[in-house]
Amino acid sequence: MVKRSRTRTGTISKTHCEKWKSGVVSIDVELSSIDINQCDAPDTLTKGNRGKKGTRDRTGKLLDFLGTHKCKPSTQCEPIANQGFKRGSYRCICRRGYYFPHPNSDTKYFNGSEIEEEYDKKSNKETNFYDDEFKCLPCSEGCDECSDDSPCMYKVNLILRVVLISINTLAAILAIVSGLVVYIFRESEVFEVSSPIFLQILLFGAISMYSSLGAAYVDPSSLSCTIEVWLYKCGFFLVYGILTLKAWRVSVSFRARSPRRVDVTDGMIAGRLALLCAAAVVFLIVWTLFMPPQVKHSTGDLRFKQCEYSVMNYVSLFGELILLVGAMFLCFRVRNAPSAYNETRFTSWAVYNAIFITCFDAVLRILTADNTNPDILFATEFMLIQMTASVAILFLFVPKFWFLRKMRGKEVNRRLTADRQPSDSSQTPNGSCSTDVATLERENKDLKDEVRRLSSKVAFMHSRLMKDKNKHIKSGTNSLCRARSSTNDDLEDGTLKRISKLPGTRFLNSRV
């Protein structure tokens, strides 16, 4: 009995345990007051709470639905509070750099409930607008924020730039051709008196100035701005350094007070030019290493890039003006000095033009610093290069080419005349053909008068010598009187005085 009762008791305990395990517990929770957050996880959410079921943020939104929004990549999700436990409790607003495609709409966002509805239609393969709608459009290039597709960056005038760069390239090609002509005819007097090597260096400097416009043509960067500065400054100091030294050479020769001729050799000019260029290169190296040019964006309605120069730009401009003022002073000193083929005059014109254009360009850049655009800057750079480089080349080389053509034409005519001369005509040692006295008198009346004067003087000196050596001859002979009277008449003749008048000291054969 005791054992049976124990068994029964154990059976009852097992039945009660099975009843407790199969029990149901129900909990009623009101979800209408709980919001869900379908947007991306905020950065402030810690890794420990992220991903745990039932986790809420500080505003009471469940975090189990994070990242389940259906916003397009051009938009970003923004949760809406007090919407209850339902999908679509968010709005999709445009990201930075995009704008809302419907400018007349009162709301500048997409409703999350509409997006969820269209996405469900897409999932069920029904007609929907999810792929075509609910996305923002990108702003124009260079715009960080925008409200429509209006441009933010300035669009350069490509046609204008192509025309200007073509003219600049043509000028550079003509400079190269001029250098070849100088090299070919370097032994001609037209170029020999001007030192052909310095003329070629001047053309090389002009080509360097032309090349700086190519660096300004590309999109501005720190490298392109630096290259532009180096090319223009080096070319400028080569061109106007040579012109300044040429004016200095004429000034030294013209102002010399010593009776001995003062010669300024090409070596002296080359040494001074090397010192000037070395100073310019050292300055550019310091500029590049410590305060290189940078690129900045304009502050106007339309943004564009432009080179920003430091205070070193004004220092270099001051150095250019000092060089030009010194050259202008030297040109003023030698304004009356004669030179071969009037090169001093043309050099002065080139220097006066350069100092005027440089000052005008500096004032123009200062006045238009805040209300300019890339096209105006490019056109200003083109004008500065052409007025300083091209005008100097025209002043110096066009007269030389004209004189060279004239001299070559005379040489050809002389050769043709020598080939066509009659066989019986005699030829003098210098290559000229002698003609009869009547033709000579008709062609050159001054030469006829000079020959007559010299003949009369020889006759007078001959008669005087005969009288001194022969005392027995009477001094009153008719022949001697006639010789003396004819000599006195010739000495009083105004034409002979005009012929015997000699010009002043000239420097036509000196180098310039």
C-alpha cells in the first residue's frame, strides 16, 4: 500500500506539470502610439544597440526597421514623427547637389507612403511609376546647391578663344620664319650691323611670350598658372632687355667725349644680358618656391576658375616698369643720334609702345578685378602679348626686310646690267662701265662741276710751280692770267661751295 500510494502520488505530479507547460499567455500592447524608423541608421547610434530587436531611440521609434526605406540614391530619408506603427512614415528630400524636379510644387520632397505603394506595385509586377519618379535631378556643373538647372559655372566662348589662339600661333610661326631669314642673311649689312645673334635671341623671347597664351588657354591650375608666369616673364626680359642694351650701346657711342672711338662689343652686351636674365630667373624661382600662383573661384553669380597671384606679381610688374623706364630714358638721350637703317628710332617706338601698354593693362586689371570673366581675361592677355611682342618685331624687322629686298634688287639689276653691257665698253676696277664724257655730264651735273674745279686748280698749281722755278718767265702772260681768273671764278661759285660742304660726324657704320 505504501508503495502504491507513492506511485499514484508521482503520477498526479506529472500531470500537473504537463498542464502548466501547455498554458497560453496573452499580452495586449497598443502599437498606434509607437513610430517605426525606416531611414538609415544615424551616426550617433552605438554598435551595441544597432540590430537588437525591440530597441528604441530617444524619440521612441523602433530601430528594428532601419534601412528599409525606398528612397532613390539622389534623395535621403527623413523620418516623420507621430505616424504610428505603419510603413512610409518618412519623406525623401533631395541630397546636396540635386534639386526637386517640380519647381511649382508646394512641397519639395517625396512622400514615403506613395513611394511604398508604388514599390509594392513593382514587386507585384503591376503598372507603377517607381522607376521613373521619386528622384531628384543633378545640379549644373560647379553648383553645390541649386533650385533648378540654371548654370553655376561660366561657359567660355570657345570660338573667340580659338580665333585668338590661332592669331597668336600665326605670329609665333612668323617669328620663327624671321629668325630663319636672319640666320640665312646674317652676313648681309642690314643684319650684320645689328648683331644677328641678338636679333635671334629677341625673336626667341617673343616666341616665349606667345607660348604663355597657350598655358592660359587650358583649364587654370597651379601648374598652368606657374608655367604662364615663367614663359611671359622670361620672354619679356629677353625682348626688352636686348632693346635696352641696344639703346645703351648707341648712347655710349654717341655721348663719348674722348676723341678716340668707343666700341661696345657684343661680349659686353651679352654679359649684361646674362646678368639681367639671371636676376629674373632667381626672382621667379623664389616666387615659385615660396608663394606660387594658386587657383581661386570667382565670387560672382557664375563661378569660374582663375589664377590668383600673390604680392610677387606686383613686384614683377614693378621690375618691368623699371626696365622700360630705363630703356625710355636711354632712347630719349639718343633721339638725335644717327644709326644704320634708323634702328634707334624704331627701337624707341617699340619701348614707348611697351611702357604705355603695360601701364594700361595694369590699370585695366585693377579696375575689372571684381566684374570680369574668363573671356575678358584671355582677351586682355592676348592684347598684352601682341602689343608688346608683335609690335616690337614689326618695328625692328619690317624695315630690315624692306632694306634687304631693296639691296637684293639692286644687286640683281647690277648683275643684269653687267651682262647686257656692250663688248667694246671699258670696265673700271670697281666693276662700273665707263662711258663718254658727254653722257657723264648729262647724268651728273655735280660731278661735272667738281671735275672742272679740280682741273682748274691743277692748272693753277702747275702755272704757279712753273713761275717759281723759272724766274725769267714773265708773270703777266696771258695764259697765266687766264688760269688765275678761271680759278678765282670757280672758287667763288656757289655750286662748288655746295659740293665741297661735308656732312657732320655720322655713326652709320657702327653696330646698334
